[in-house]
Amino acid sequence: MTKTFSNHHHPHSQKHSHGHIHSEESQRKIINRLSRIEGHVRGIKTMINEDRDCPEVLIQIAAIRGALDRVARLILDEHLSECITRAAKEGSIEGEIEALKSALDRFLPS
């Protein structure tokens, strides 16, 4: 059984017709990681309210950055193995690659 990721895209992003179908296991793994990151962000807010040392807060922010990068890597890996492969079979690879390039332009630092 497969599920689709929710279409909560950036307001300026393009909508894709194939629905980004991903496995339920993959979706669960990504959601679990994001939930842990969400909890970690709440922890940093608590640290700020408790006037914790700035270096401690910065270390925790670095941990969140790393965790977000790992989630992004999971999503990118799945996109390359599933969506790009499917687009190649369907003959729509050029559009899919352009959409990925556009997303990477926003995602990667200049």
C-alpha cells in the first residue's frame, strides 16, 4: 500500500501531476524524524527562556541543521529513485529534472 505526501508546498512552487507517491514506511520515517526535530526546536526555545549559554544553544541549532539535512537527503534519495525513474519511463523526465533543479536552487546555498 502506498500513500502520498501531502501537497503542502511553498506557495510559489509548481504543482506536479504525479502526486509524489512514496511508500508508507518512507513517509513514516520522514514524519518521525520531523517530529523529533520539532521537539528539539521546542527544547531550544526552553533553553532561551532559561537563559542558557549561547554556545550551548548554538550547538543545539547545529544539531537541528544536521537533522534537517538528513531528512532532506532521505527525500532527495527517494525522489531520485522513485519519481525521476518513473518520469523517465513516462517520458516526462525533462520537466521533472527542471522542477528538481528549481527546488535545489532554493535549497542549496549560492
